[in-house]
Amino acid sequence: MTTSTTIHAYAAHSEGADLEPFEFEVGPLGHNEVEVKIQACGVCHSDLSMINNDWGASQYPLVPGHEAIGEIVAMGEGVSHLKVGQMVGVGWNSDSCMHCSPCLSGSQQRCTSLTITIAGRGGFADRIRVRDIWAVPLPDGLDADSAGPLFCGGITVFAPMMDFDLKPTDRIGVIGIGGLGHLAVQFARAWGCEVTAFTTSMDKEDELRELGAHKIVNTKDKDALKKLSGKYDFILSTVNASLAWPAYMAALAPQGKLITVGAVAEPMGIPAFSMIMGQKSVGGSDTGSPDMVARMLEFCVRHDIKPMVEYFDMKDVNKAIERLESGKARYRIILKN
């Protein structure tokens, strides 16, 4: 099967630079590899972090984008469970070895030689190549144009609900109602939980109730959090900022869990006694395996869960990034080819 080896993309050529048109060669299609013609790609805050080298690991030229949706246009040898013409999504990860212990146990997102999508040239492009297992088919009933954010923001908040055994009888608090949090609220409501949204933006109150929040708490009001002592079985933080962590620990019920998916740069500073008293726990979560991504997509179709999105043309990528930086997006941005 023949395919073009030139990919047309948008790349940052240095730390914090605007994205510019960029072409690169990818060579022959590899074994167990698929090529996807990108229809749409979400813009995530992690893309911005990589452009700005906030984590000290960026390599330039850098093609961001890890929420890509598109059609398989070519398949390498060894690909048997997919077909040309199939619509798939590609998230944070693009390759895993398939023979290390995490891969063999079904946690391919924790592969010891994992390739993240941005590191291998991301989705702000006309096409992308990934290992076949990371091209997850879209189920019937899922809108392709708006599905991209589910492959990063969605699985990032869905995975801890699975991994840390969220129960339908639980009371859950979601901290930060943005690109991740607005999906977490929808997931938790469909799960059957009592859902509280913790936000600094009370102008979102009506919108949050429509998304499924039973209660909204203004986190600027310190007294409001104090009144919730011992209430929550599960608190999920989606923010990248340091918070009053002891106050949130106090809001947990006995054996409650505080889970962060936000990449907080500073140590969290949680007193040992806040965990000891009541056997409470603190944890973190990454993304999910291809199987978990597929389960999440089915869950979304079953419960009519959708990201709230704004669209930009791919050529207007820098305007889209400016919109993301402004903090005014409701709630995810998608680039369309």
C-alpha cells in the first residue's frame, strides 16, 4: 500500500514561538502502523506547556496536538483489527513496546518506552502516523468533529474514576471546571454520584447545573469549604495550581480519596495526620489504555456526554492558542482541517 511520506503541519521552532507551516518526511509506513488523515484536532493546555517548554522536555521543531480525529488512509503490515476508511481518534500516546510488564498487563499507557504523540510529531497537521492500538475506533453515534478532547481531557478524568473505584453512591467534588472539569462533572453525574463543582467562576453556575452538578461551591469563599468537612468520598482536582490542600483533605469523608490530574509544579504539602486520621489517601492519575479509551467512548454515547467546544480553522492555530491562553474558552478548542 503506497502513501505520501511528506506531512504538512504547524510547528513551533523555538521555545514559546508562534507556530509556522512545517513539512517533514516520515518514510515508509512501519509494521503495525497506521496513517490517519486528520479531520479535527483539539487544543489542550499541555500543547501550550510543550510549546513553552514548561516541563523542560520539548524538542524543536515541535508539532503540537494530541486529540486528533480522522480517517485511516493507510495501514502497515501486521494491522488486522482496523480498516482503511475507518474513523479513529489518537490521544496523548502514539506508541508502546507491547512486551514490557505494563504493556503485557494491559496498562500500555505506562509502557517503559512509551512515545507520547507530541514527541513523535503531533496532530496540528494534515496526517499523523501511530501504532495501531493507539488509533481507537469511534463508536457509532459519536460526533467526529467534537470528539477530539475525549482522547486527552476525557480519558484523563475518566481513568481515575475507573482506577480508584468511584461508586455510584459516592459524593464527588470536582475542582476546576474547565476543559477537564466540565467533562468530569458529566461523567460523575452519569455514574450516579452526587456531584459538587468547585470553581472560582460563579458565572458558570447555570451552565454547571446543565452539565450535571448538583451543587456549586465558590472556592474564593474560604468559609464555604469549611462547612463541607467530612462530606466527600472522592475529590478530583483538575487544576495546575497549588491549592489549600489541607482544607480539601478535611472535606473528605473517612477513607476518602483526593486525586489530582493537574500537573501542580510545587510540592502539595499535605500533612501526614490529614491522611492518618480517617485513613484518607492522596493519589495521581495519568491517562488510560486503549481499551479504557474505547470504554469511555461507549460511555459517552450511552449517556450523551459531549465536550463543549469552540472551532477554529487549522490555519488559524495561533489565534486558537491565544484564545486558550486567555482562559475564556468554553471549554475546549478544536482545529478543523
